[in-house]
Amino acid sequence: MSDIKLRPTIATDLPRLMGMDHSTSSEYVWQLELRRENSQVTAVFREVRLPRATQLTYPHDQYMLADEWTRKSMMFTALNNTDPIGYIAILERKAAYVAWVTDMVVAPDMRRRGVGMALLMAAQDWASGRGARRLMLEMQSKNYPAIRLAQKHGCEFCGYNDHYYMTQDVALFFARALR
């Protein structure tokens, strides 16, 4: 989509970004199975097709997003003409040389048009310019579209955290080396 413009997020974007539909639907999940035997724990993820698509609510409190965004190192907004159609929020962890994508949302009617990939590329370029060695992404294990986007961007699964979000969902972590 050639008319997508990206720029650093400005204060006047925030109300419109907060008002975006942050939900998504998924027909697959990464199902976690934990096995505990003889003081060993084994975690296995299986990609499972759901009997019907499920609607996912955003795992962060939308009313607290603006407060959270003030603590981010960088945010980019995607625009179609002058309308915000997506954003990405990045937290820089200098000691670990990691740029951590904590939030990425694309308006439902603009999904699957390259907006998410453009936002990831902007985050990657920004992180590389700041000396980060890795780009990390976090997402719900139920958010299959985000999982596929991360994989398409060259990110590899690198961990998880059970009950990570306020919704008690499992968080998956994907990363990509930048150097």
C-alpha cells in the first residue's frame, strides 16, 4: 500500500490511537502444554485450529495506554492521508541492547495491507540506529495473526510467560537479531 506514511507519534495522535479498535480475531492459537515429571518441566506449544474464530480483547487496559506510552522510548504512527491507521510502541532496554515492541495495533479495515510490516521495519530501523542488537516482540498466544507477522518478519520464538497479561493469557516472545 503506497499511501502509508510513518512518523514519530505526536501528542495529538494519542486520543485517536486510544480510540482505535484494538481487538482482533483468530482461528488458531499456540496452545501451551506443561509436563512436570521427576523435577523436570517440559513446555510444548502446539498450533491448534479453533472450531470457530475467537475474538481477542487487547491484553492491556486501554484507559491506561496514554500513561503507559509516556514511558516508551519511541512510538511510530502509521497514517493513511492524515488518518492514523496504526501504531507501534517500543521500549529500549539499553543494558541488554534490546528494543522491545510492547504494543502494535493496526485498524481492522487496514490489516493485511502491509501496515504492520511497515511499522515493524520502522521499529527495526530505529532500534538498529540506537545500537540495539535484538528486536523483541511480545504477543498473546491466541493472537495468531501477530505470530504469523512476527515469523514473516524473520523473528524466531524465544520464550513465553504464563499469566503475563492482566487477562491471564500466555505471552509469547519472538526476537530477531539486528546485527
